[in-house]
Amino acid sequence: MAKADLVVTNGVFLTMDPSHKDPVNGWMSIDDDGIIAEVGVGTAPPAQRVVDVGGSFVAPGFVSAHSHLFTSGSRGLASDKPLYSWIEAMTRYSEHASADDIYWCTLHGALDFLNNGITTAYDFTASRLIFRADSAERGRYFGELRTQGFSDSQFHAKLDSGIRFIHSIALDDSVGSDQEVIDRMAQSVKLASSYSDRSTVLGVAISGSVQWAESKRTARLEVEAMRTFGIINQPHLLETPYGVSFQQERFAWYREAGALGPDLVFGHFIHTTEAMVKEAAEAGCAMVWQPTSNGRLGSGIANIPSYLRAGLRVGVGLDDQSCTDISDPWQNLRMGLYLLRASTCDASVLGVREMLELHTLGSARALGLDDRVGSLSPGKFADFLVVNPRSPDTGPVWDPWGTYVLACGLRNLKQVWVGGKLVSADGIATRFDQEKVSSELHFRLGSIRDRITKDEGR
């Protein structure tokens, strides 16, 4: 038998593989390409490297199906504001960032995700336009279009970090002709294609903007780009509790444009109707749930059990690091469970294993990535976490699923592996000088703050 490159032994494997309903007490072998070869029990096969995890949990890396990594330096702002006024406060400094500045903001966010056990992220890049709220119900993007390099620098930051990612870009269609809008998207698709040999680049997507559009042209252009480049589209829709009828009209715009289908993933999708959910599910759409940010911003509680019953694919995201504030996937798991249980007065409305699946395999399914990530299954990338419930001690493990979801957290996260390579240990990135990354972030955002303060004082 040929030696595996890596074998992880003496673990309690929460594989999330549908064929494993129970934890597997055993080992996992990984080949030279960073792909899982086998998960088994008994005697482990020979390997070049052996990692004995001493009875710790081994689980798939979390998949954040809705993220804004550039916001990593904007936490704690507008702590009691709803969505649109929060966005203005959160982007007060980053909207003045150069391409180099936004690179460091994004790199800081990507490393923060990896250190917290999030190995795959759908990332909404900072728009090349400026956002302003017209009211609590409506907002818009406007202004002079920033350079292509502003968007590309965010791509390179994620690439350099080692996180797996989908690079999501707004069409910014308020600037330029239809052809110019499509041509801009083509540049981003070309950039990603030039790195097709890098397994961390999982694709390009559209950051759907119909929520803030002036006309149905936006929906039509998004569908054209989806079909032209074969990419998915994740619009923020039906997130805020304000102007719900206005937002629901935008759902109809997507229907009329022919967007409803497996390549359309609704971000948030809280303030829906039963008919809307049924239509989206029957068309094969998905949605992504952000329980922590929805709670922080007072956006509402998505009726996830009814969505699942309707057959809608559901994923989970950490959203902006500036409205989860701590990009902690365990907090996100518990926030989701507790919000649903409290709002329904039913402790059985969603189980712990179901919740964990939504933030791993469910997120991968929502994004069409479940053949590559989301579970510890042969043939998938070896992206996994080592979580020790004895350090600090959480007590006897009566139920592995319950302990992992309800009692463990970042303090128990000991190692993060991507493609069979250790990328973080005890919360510290192994491939980067984190002090340098942090210093760059603080210096650059501090310089922007000082410029703004000086300009305002004139």
C-alpha cells in the first residue's frame, strides 16, 4: 500500500458526510494533493506524516456562504443602528481606501476567518462605488467608479491568505453602457481564470444589487452576466424590516428577468411570503442565513424550518466582520439555534447536528461547492479543524454533537488545516506575520481617519 501524505489519528471525526450519521472514532488519510483519501476505524494506514490529535474532535472547516472580508477593520461602529445607517458608519473610513489599503483590510479579514476555523468564504468585495442611505427603507450606490485594481487587490489578498473563496463583485451598473458593465465583469472572470490551477480560487460571482436598483435593467444585466460567464449571483434581498413591500417588488424583478434558478442564492431572505419561498424552492434557488448579524442589526429572524420544509437549500454566513464583530462560527451556530428556539418557544425546532450541517455542508450546497468542501468525505479537500473539548475542559462528552456545537468554541480550536496543510495553530496564522498585517491595518485606517478629521476641521 502506498503511503498517504498525512494521516490524522485518534480523533472523533464529525465528518458531516451523509453516510456517517454518527461520529467516527478513528483516522483520516490525505493524499499528496491535499485531498481526503479515506476516513476509517482500526489500524491507520502508513503515512509520510502522522498527526495524533489525542481524542479531539476533527470536523470540516466552516463554510461562510455570505461574507464581507474587507470590513475586518470596522468593528464596533454604529452599535445601535439598523442596516442602512450602520453601513454608512461602517464604511466611513474604508470608502476612502486605496487599492493597497483595501488589500490589507481584506487580508486581515481572511486571516481572521482562517484563525477562527472558517476555511471557505463567499466574499462580497467592497464596491467600486459609494453607498448612501436615502432613508431607513432605501439606499443606493453612486459616485465615480474606482479602478479595476481596487477590486483585484481584494482578490489577491484572499489568494495570498490561503483561504478558499468565491470572489463576488457588484456590476455597478449605474456607471456605463450595458456592454461596458459586462466587459468589467469579464475582467474579473479573466483574472480568476488565470489562477485556475490554484485550488483556493473557487470562482467568481455577482453581488446582486437589485435591492438598490433604479430600474429593472439591473436584474436583466445580472442575468446576462450569469449566463455569459456561467456564474452564480447572490443578492442581498428582504434583509431589513423596513420597506418590505418595496423589497418584495424586487423579487418580482428577478422573476421577470428569468433569474430564478439554481444559480440564484438569496442573501438574508428574511421578510418573505409563503408563496415567495415556495416559488424560490421550486425554481431550485438557495438562501443564506446570517443569524448573528441579523440579531445585531435588528433585521429579523428568518423562518429557517419552513424554508427547509419547502425544499429550499439553506447555507449560513458570518456576514460582515463588522456586524458579527467576533467572526466566531460557534457563536453563529448558537445564535441561530437560540433565536429560532426562543421565537418559536420550541427547543426541538432545529437540532444541533442540523445547525452544524447548515454551516458546513449546507453552505457548500447553497453555493454549489458540495463536491469540493463542506464535509470530510473522500475526494474532497482536506479542510478540517482540530477542536479539543478538554482544553479548556468542557466536562464529560455525553453527546459529541451537543458538546461540539453548544460547549466548544474558539478557545477549544487548536488547529486549522486547509488542503492538508496547517494554516493556524492556537489562533495564530502559521504562514504570515500577523503583527505586520495588524500593523498595516491600523496604520492605514488610522491615516484615513486622520485625513477625514483634518478635512472636517477646515
